[in-house]
Amino acid sequence: MKKTEIELFGLIGYPVKHSLSPAIHNSAFKKFNISGDYSLYEKKPEELESFFKGLDDSDIYGLNVTVPYKEKVLKFVELEKEDVYLKIIQSVNTIVRIDSKWLGFNTDIPGFEISLKENFNPANKKTAMIGAGGAARSVAYVLAKSGVQEICIFDIDKIRSKSIVSMVKELFPNMKISAVDSIEALNIKEKDLLVNATPVGLNKEDPCLVKKGMLHKDLFVYDLIYNPIETKLLFLAKEVGAQVSNGLGMLLYQGALSFVLFTGTDVAIKEIVDEMRIGLNEGIQKLCMKK
Ligand code: NDP
């Protein structure tokens, strides 16, 4: 039974304290005059089961899901028939209550795809990825479905990069994809696209995983990190004349697509993204003032 007039939404993960998702979603609720409130649900792994079991009796109507629960959430939700590939990708970042059922979606996938393709056409290109965690699974899926020529992945945990190879092979049996043992073995000099899907670069003192000499001017470098807006990797890439993108576009598109799923609004994605960008900038300013 509904307890309040306002429908609640939010982000579940652990940790989530510093997330800017409330800033972008609440800004959109306000701008488009939709009743809703977005907040953070930081839940420890041992709290997860009871949290999901209690959702039906709550005023929560939709959630984004982040690290480390994008895979675990699959057991609490249903998937639409056309989305069953998400079971293979093992990643759901949005869940929505529809007709008393909880349905799972992944908006990281179209979020990354739209953002990447704004500046780079991956078809027939040679690609390299660093990192094979949750976000990397969505990235690898987008690259494979976009018909890249090859994907080469490095992660310090080879079990994870091999798991992405198996996932892609299951969905795209003819895709040329390999897991390598070092950054050097990615052979970035021969690649057209490099994606950083590790958290390395989030902190000022983080090293740059790639040496400047490995980069080249015809490369496109996409770093999933959006705060800072220019990581050391992007700085070096620009220095050699490469094209670059940070993860802001992905963040905003996945957020806007989740917002549409949450609210059913017919406001154009572009308009939602523009508003969320304003909310994000305000959120970043607030964070800076707190520091
Ligand atoms: P995960 O922790 O799931 O995955 C990160 C992976 O990178 C892990 O397998 C990790 O291994 C590996 N890794 C860490 N350090 C290195 C290294 N030095 N060399 C190679 N591999 C390494 O994180 P996510 O996939 O969820 O997120 C990755 C990044 O993408 C984060 O910075 C996140 O903020 C960003 N992101 C951005 C989004 C956007 O909208 N722009 C959306 C989602 C994520 P290990 O665990 O062993 O350290």
C-alpha cells in the first residue's frame, strides 16, 4: 500500500555516499514537474536480501543498481523477453516496479553506446579495453554488437577478462576477442579505440596505466571516469593528438534512460540529458564546497 504521495527512487550499492545520481535525477524531477524523489540506499551485502524482499511494501518504484550488485540483483527481478541476454551479460543497473512486478533493465549499455557513437564509429575498428568488471561487460557487449574487428582486454584479474571473452563468444560466436596478460600486450599502437573501464584515475594520486609512448594520434580514448573530467590518461592522449571522451556522456545517457523507465515520461532524452547536466554541475559544486 502506498504510504506517501511522492514515488521514491534511488540508487542501491555499497558504497554509494559520493554518488551524483540524486543530483541528476532530482534536477530532472523538478524541471519536468514530475512527482518523485531520488535518494541513496547504501546497503551492505548482508542487508541485500531483506531490502529486496521489503520493496513491495515500500514506496520505492524504481532503483538504479551499482557496484557490487549489478549481477546479484538478477535473482530478485524478472526480465522482458527481449532482454534475456542480460542474464548472459550478468548486469542490471535499473529496476522498475511495473504492475506489481519488478523488471530489470540495463541502461549502461545504450548509455555507453550513444555516448561513444557521438564521436566515434566503432564498426570494423580494432579495440582495446583495460578493466573487466561490471561496466566493462556492458562496454564489451556494445563493441561486439557494433561489429568491431577485434576486442583485446586486460584486467589484473584474468579470470574476469576471460569471463568477458566467454560472454562475448556466447552472444557473438564469430567475434575476435582475447584476454591478454599486460597493458603492453594490448598493443595499443595498432588499435583504433582504447577504453578505460577501471577505477584507476578516480583519485589524483592514481598512476596512469598507459605510457605516453603507447598512444598515437589516430586513437580514440574513452575513459569511463567522469570525475575528474580529465584523467591522466585523457591528458596524455590529448598530448599525442588523440581524440578523447570522458564518462560524462555515458553517465547522463544512462541516467536519462533510467529516468524514462522510472517515470514513463515522453520528454525527449536530449532534453532530460541537458537538465541532468545542470543537476550534475550543481552536484559537483556542492561536493567541492564540502571538501
Ligand atoms: P569494477 O570494480 O566492477 O571493475 C573494475 C575492474 O578493473 C576490476 O576487475 C579491477 O580489478 C580492474 N582493475 C583495477 N585496477 C586495475 C589495473 N591497474 N589494471 C587492470 N585492471 C584493473 O568497477 P566498474 O566496472 O563498475 O567501474 C569501472 C569504472 O567505470 C569506475 O571508475 C566507474 O566509476 C566507471 N563507471 C562509469 C560509468 C559512467 O556512467 N560513466 C558507469 C559505470 C562505471 P580488481 O577488482 O581486482 O581491482
